[in-house]
Amino acid sequence: MSGQPTGNPLAHAVRLARETIPPMHPAGRPFVLGGLAATLLLRRLWKPLGVAGALATAATAAFFREPKRVPPPRENVAIASGDGLVSLIEKAVPPPELGLSARPRMRVSVFLSVFDVHVQRTPSAGMVEKVAYRPGKFLSADLDKASEDNERNSVLLRTIEGHELVVVQIAGLVARRIRCDVAEGEKVAAGQTYGIIRFGSRVDLYLPEGSKVVVAKGQRTVGGETVLAELPPLGEG
């Protein structure tokens, strides 16, 4: 009968599970393994504690999920680096530690709640020119001054078309660890996972002059897929 699975039913079930359940980012493995160990210990002490431990471990695994994303087949655009809510669209000066001009650029900020996917993805294909980490405070990431005061990690990316894009991972009230897995001189693809912020955060994207922002404040984004802006033709940025 058409539409019925063929072959080994167990293999079919495993394949469906892999397609349905997103893989986990490597940064989550120590937390999940620790949670599993704690769950087994708690279960020996008292079964309800074991259930609570299992639920907490499952929630942790879900936090570190890294779903597959397909970037749009468009050139000269900047896509969202994270899942979340567009919280700010305004002009601002890029992080000074990158050594760029102090001239303000258009900035699109995306706030990630603890329920959002927390991996960060590159906004365009290109070359990483600089990576700069700066320690700071842990204010709520949805505040305007979080971009200036909070702990952050900034990446300067030169797109294939020659534009400068700056993407900044910002720690939040709960987030206390920023991980960046790209280095200066590394080539990246559009929508490639390059880092993660643990437990609540924000991602800022600074655009070249002449870019056209195509999202609105309050709009939800899908990291690696949602187009945030159309970049200007080469020579106009």
C-alpha cells in the first residue's frame, strides 16, 4: 500500500526520530551527561526526585538544540544570526574593540528568551577578519544599554561581495557563558553555526551604510533563514 514504511520498522522509527528531534550542540553535552548522572543518583534516593531530574535534563538538552536551517538562496543579504524577537532597530557605533570607525551604523538587535534556540549563525558567507571578546555586566539582554555594558563577543565578517558585517553575541541576565567557534582568517558559509550563548541572551547585527532593513520591531526571526536586510550594491556601502 502506498505511503506505508518499508524495511525494518525499528530503523524507520529511528530515522523519523532523527528527522523530528533536532541534534544537540556539543556545548550541551557536559550539562546533559551531568544531568543524567544526577538523575540516576536522585532516583536511587527517591523516585520522584529522579523524575524531576529527568525533566530538568530533558529541558537542558532542548535548550542546546541545533536544528538544521536552510539559508535563503539570495545574494547580498544579511540573515538573522539567532532565533528570537527583533527588539531594536537603530543606529549605533560598533564595539570599539574591533577598531572600526566610530561612525554609527544601522543595528538590528534580536532578543533570545530561554525558550529560543541559542546557537548563533553567520549572517552571510565570507571571511572572519576579527574576533574580539570583552567582559562586562549581566544586565537583562532586552535593555538598550546591554549592548554597551554586558559581556560580549564581537565578530567582524567580510562578505563575499566585500561588505563589512559585525555580529555581536551579548550575555544576558541569566546567560553567563559565551562560546565562539570561529577564528580570524576562517571562511564561513551563510547560516553556519559559529557559537552559542548559554541561558538567555541577545545578538546584534551592524550593517553597512545603505542597507535596507526588511524586518520590523517585534517580528520573530529564524536564525540562519530570516533575511534581516538587503545589502547595498558593491561600492555603495
